[in-house]
Amino acid sequence: MAIAKNYREEAAKHFSRSNLSYQKAEEFTRRGMTEVAKYYSDDSAFHKSQYEQYNSIAAALIMQVHSSNNDDSTIDFHYLRVDEAKEALDLFIDTHIQNMKEDLGRDIRASKSRRLFFITGRGLHSRGLPKIKPAIIRRLEERGLRYSEQNPGLLVSTVSAFDDLTNEIRDHRIS
């Protein structure tokens, strides 16, 4: 987790640099210095992409640690940002659906459903209100999946081989 923390810190530096360059680009645009404004705008875009890349690496490392600590029917969203958690949720569910579909293709007696566990936490590390849990609940609902709350930080849902993969979900249900 220390390595993931380092990537998050590096991402935060790029986020600050991106914002600073964006502000400078705005300032130079107001002053009519378009070439200088373009330089700072490009610099802002570069640092924004670095911010996203470092956060993406951090999220992958966090998920790798979590997956080694849990069985394959459980996903832990601790230390992830909301957008990362939603993406991880879709990948996790899609993997299980796809595996069940493949198993059914090989053996008609294969399991057609599986219980999945989503560790959302209670939101104690969020400033203010919980963020991950409501986003995960909303995404499960968008996917048309029923869920129950096992405890305040754990959701459970049964996923079927016949449930839609992310790319099969109609646009009006995706946020």
C-alpha cells in the first residue's frame, strides 16, 4: 500500500501543477498573450494526464492488494476514488458474468449464479458524507441488480450468467 500511496502523492502534485498552469493560461488569455496562454494550457493538459495516469496506477495497485487479501467473490473499495470504484465494480461483475457464461457453454450443469460481496466501508474516511457506498448502490441499481446490506460496510448481490455485461446495458441506465 505504501507504493500506491506514493503514486497518489505524485498524482496530487500533478493535480496542483495542472491547476496552477490552468490559472496562468486564463490570466495570459485575459491579457491577450495567446502564445504564452497556449504554453500554460498545454502544460496544464500534460499535468492533468499525468495526474490521471498516476491515480490509475495507484488504483491498480490497491486492487491488486485487495484481491490478494480476499476470495474471488469479494471486492474491496477502500482507498479508491468514486470513479475508480465504479470502474472496478463493472470489471468485477463483468468478469463473473463472463466466467459463468463460459462455464455454461462447456457444461449445462454449471452454476448459473453467484453471490458477490462488495466491501464499501461505512464512509468514515470520507470528508462529510459517505461517497463510495452510495455510488456503488446507484451503479448496482443502474445494472438492474438487487442487493442487500449485510452490514453497514458490506453489500451483497447475486449475479447471474444471464445478467447484462457493462457494454450490453442500455444507455439510459448508465451514469
